[in-house]
Amino acid sequence: MATVSLRHIVKIYPNSNDGKKHKPTNLKVTEEGVLAVQDFNLEIADQEFIVLVGPSGCGKSTTLRMVAGLEEISKGELYIDDKLVNDVAPKDRDIAMVFQNYALYPHMTVRQNMEFPLKLRKVPKAEIDQAVDQAAEILGITQYLDRKPKALSGGQRQRVAIGRAIVRAPKVLLMDEPLSNLDAKLRNQMRAEIIKLRQRIKSTFIYVTHDQTEAMTLGDRIVIMKDGVIQQIGTPQEVYDDPVNMFVAGFIGVPQMNFYDGKLLRSADGKYSVQVEDAVIELSAEKQKNLAANNVAAQDVTVGVRPDHITLKEVPGKMIKGKVDVSELMGSAVHLHINACGKDGVIIVPTLDLKGNKTYSMGSDIEFTFDGGVAHVFAKDTQNNLEFNAQ
Amino acid sequence: MSKQSKSKNALSAVLAVICVIYVLPVVVVVLNSFKQNTYVKTHTFALPTGEMWAGFSNFIKGMTFGNYPFARSVEYSVLITVASTALILLFTSMAAWYIARVDSPICRAVYYLCVFSMVVPFQMVMFTLSKTADVLKLNTPWTIPVIYLGFGAGLAIFMFVGFVKSIPLEIEEAAAIDGAGPVKTYFQVVLPMMKPTLISVGILEIMWVWNDYLLPYLVLDRTKYMTIPIHIQFLKGSYGTVDLGATMALILLSIIPVIVFYLLCQKHIIKGVAAGAVKG
């Protein structure tokens, strides 16, 4: 029901005058203060599900709170449905928010909690009852309507918090790490429920998390942030396949991408290949094209390969040697923690491929390789993906 | 007997002694309020039996003694106590909410000023205070609650600020997003959550104001307005003789409401209302 656009949004926490120093951080510090969010630009389409993801302190929650109106916007403009809302009070922005710690009103029953926003808006009683009953049914909390929050479990409390948010059909639904207080099993269950919920209500979602699994499974688009700066915006597939820099490459994907010191080689006829130790692997046609378009010169680089893209298949002249540290059987696959080229990394080997073959004990030697289509080439200094940014 | 249970028993014994020391004055008051006046001094700790037994005559004597009706003293005591406590609870809880949530030098200064006011003994300010009360016409039962508000604010703000800081800010933020302005947030969300502290502060203030002797004695015009403690003080006959039996009877009457109130409310003091609001 609503578009949201954030244009050049900046959040500055002013330096305090009492001589107290800010905690040491990676954030940029200017004369005005600490830059918690720098030049944030994002256009969110109607009913889109946007996930802001990043490590703690990256400014994702601050950004969400600025959209909610709980934090002042230092610079820049925020539009909801083409209306400038920088100076509009939270209650007049037609948004709802779900907090990490639920933030239910402890003295009210579940029904009163869910009625509260509607009562404040002076909605007629009959409509309130209908809306609450409907939301309770969607979330499966009908039988708890007369209980107080303290008589509910964590998962139930979070459902109530979501119920309170959706009951008035807000234009934009903001969620600030709503699942991080739940245990792993409940988290998976609630994640599925949020996906279902999303299909039933027609709100625009902005969801903050530090969990890349939640980001990948929930988001139409993901915004990856670090130190107050957007690193990449894209669909889950895009950020997984084409990370713009080493940070995104390492942050998205479990287990983390492996990084090896290597060389980018350019032959006389302009063909690019990467060299890791003695293995020389020619890059795929698409990567050739991207690198050529940027006119990337031969140089020392960091080569990134995802654990599931590494194979143990023998390809003469392309094998990299390593030693197995730990072997973990995960069921469908075995995760081999290896040390190669002086770096620790992980290889995922499907259990089927190992059938009848040897097992890998600690300290055993291993040789592996990867295909030219799955290698990511990052500049040593800027850590940018050279395919997309030669600088 | 194990070492642990031995020390437990020793602790119980010590606490029992302390208990007796605390309860003893109350017991003495109860015993002597039913005793003939002449025996109060001679048989202070004896049970009021036989010829010592006075029945309720001490109570009747105390209530009808002198020209000033005891009922009116009760009325003024109730008025002052209720009005003062209500004022203190409403204003200091609001002030504490602001002080706890707004981080500014002024708020910090006000907070420390309030806390510091607890350190200053009443005797230091009482004469200037009674003069000021006269000038500002605060010397009636209807206006003296303003003075109580001033004296009670220190402890109340100290306790409320501590409690508000323990309430997660997200609950108020949720209220702001749900559509509540500051006034609605305060009355519909913050105030109900403060219930345990409201009750404990309320009990402390009620006991203090109800029993207070010096402030009303100095400020109020005693020919027109008396509270119960002042009324008891005036149970003197000619030549300064004091009817101790009647005095004890009135003291007993005056402490009954506070004890009943305390017993009724004590479970609320301990109960934490914020449980279940956030992950815990």
C-alpha cells in the first residue's frame, strides 16, 4: 500500500560536550559527530519486503528507527507514499513496528494489547473486535486473548507483538530483529509464518536482522550494511552470486566464502585466469567479459570461492593442496575444515560423493579445485570485486 | 545438627529478638490504652486485668476531652494525608519519568537536587519554612499538602527514577507508534506499569504524613486546625497533668488505619508488574 524512499539519509550522533569520548568504533567520525548512517539511498516499492542486514553496529537498526520516527534524521529526506515525513510524528506515519524484545504492555491482556492502537484511533468497537479476532486467527493466538503477556511463551509473545502491528493494516510494517530472542526451532517456524503473513497482508515490509539466513529467505531485496554505509542492494540471488566486495562475499552464505591469496593473470590474447599456488584456472566467459569491460590489469588479488563450489575431482594442473583440520558430518554433506595456502577454509562435500571412498582424518592431505565460473576476484587494497568495480 | 542449620537457628533467634523490640512499644500502647490512668505509670507492662481494666472509657475520654472535637482532627488528618500523598504520587512520578527519559544537564541537576533534599534535616529549615508558609498562605489543611509535596519529592523521585530506568524504553516507543502522545503514554502505559512503586511510595508517604507532628504543629493555626498527633499532644488538663490512659487510647486509634492499610497493600509492594513485558 505504500512506497518508501530514503534519499541521502544521514544520522549523526553529535559529539558530547562533557568531554566524554565515544566508544572506539569503526564508524566515521567528523567534526559534527559520529556518522552512524552515511548517505543512505533506497527506493522501496509498494508491498516489497526489504531486509536490512549487517553486523551489530552497522546502522541497520538506526535506519529502521529513522523510518519509524523514533530517531531524528540528521540529513536527507524520507518519503512514505511520496509524502515527506521527516518531521511527522511516529503515530502519524501510518507505520507499525515489531521490537526484538516484544515491548508488549504488561498490564494489559493480549486482546487489550492488540486493541490499543485501534482504540487510540477511535475506531468503532465492532470494527476493533473484528480486526483483533481476524489478526488473532491469522497468528493462531485466539485462545490466549484473555491472558496477560507474562503467561505466554516467547514465541507466543512475539506473535502478539506482530498481531498488535498488523491489526490496523499499516502502510509500512517495520520489524527490528523480531526473531533473535527465540530459540532456533521456533525461529525457523516463525520465519515461515512471516513469509505466510506477508502474503496475507498488503503492507510494505522493512525487516532488520543480523542473520543472513533470515535475510536470504525473507527478503525480496537485501540491503547489506557495514559501518553505516550500504555495501550492496540486490535480490538474495544477486548478492549471493555477485557480491560487490569481500565484506558482502564473506557475510552472505553459510559457511563463509573461502579467500585465498592469488594472482589475476592476463594472457596476450586478453584472457583472464586466476592463479592460486600452482593451480591456474581460466575464468568463465561471463567473468572474462566483465573484467575486460573494466579493463582490469593483471595484479595480486584475493580469490574467493564458496565452500559448496569447491570440488575434489582430479583436474591435472589445477589442484590446490591443503590439510584437513576437522571433518564434520552434517547428514547430507560433510564439512571439511581445511588449511590451504596458509588460510583456514571450509569445503562442503556431498555425502554421496564420498560413498565407498576414504574418510578424511585430521591432518590428512587433500587436493581440491574449483571451476572458473565460481571464482570471485577481489582487489587486494580496496577489497572490491574487480568484475564490478575496478577501483 | 549441621553447621548450616545451626547458623540458621542463631539468625532466627536474633531476628526474633529484634522483632520483639520492634513490637514492644505497640504492645505497651495497646495494654495501657485499656488501663485506668493511675496504673499506667505504676504498672506499665502489666496486663489490664481486675481493677486496672478501664474498658473503652479511655477512648471516650480521649475523644471528648477539651473544646476541639476529635472528629475534626481526624477529618483534617485524612484530608492532609490523602491530598499530600496524591499530589506526591502524581507529580513526582511524572517528573521522574521525564528525568529518567530525557538526558539533559537540567534533568540531572533536578534529580540531584531532589536526592540532596533528603539529606537536609527538617529541623534546619523549619523556622524559615513556617515563616514562608505564613507569607504564602500555605498554613491551612487545604494548602499544606504543597509543603508535603516539597518534602516528599526527594525520596519519591529517587524511587520512581530507579524504577522507570528498569522499564524498557521500547514499550514507550511502541506506544508512540501505536498512536499515543506523551499524556496518553503516561497515563495508559507508564503509570499502570509503575503500580508496585506507586504503592510502596504511597505507603511510605501515607505513614509519614499521617504520623507527622512537627510540620503541622509549626505551620497550621492550632486554634482552628488540628491533626491527630497535635490533638494527642493537647490531651493535657490544667496544671499540665496528662491523662496517659486517654493518650494511649488515641495513639492506638491513630495507628490502626496505617497498620490496616499496610497489611492490605504489602503483597503489592513485592509484586513486579513488568514481568512478561520483555524477554526475561
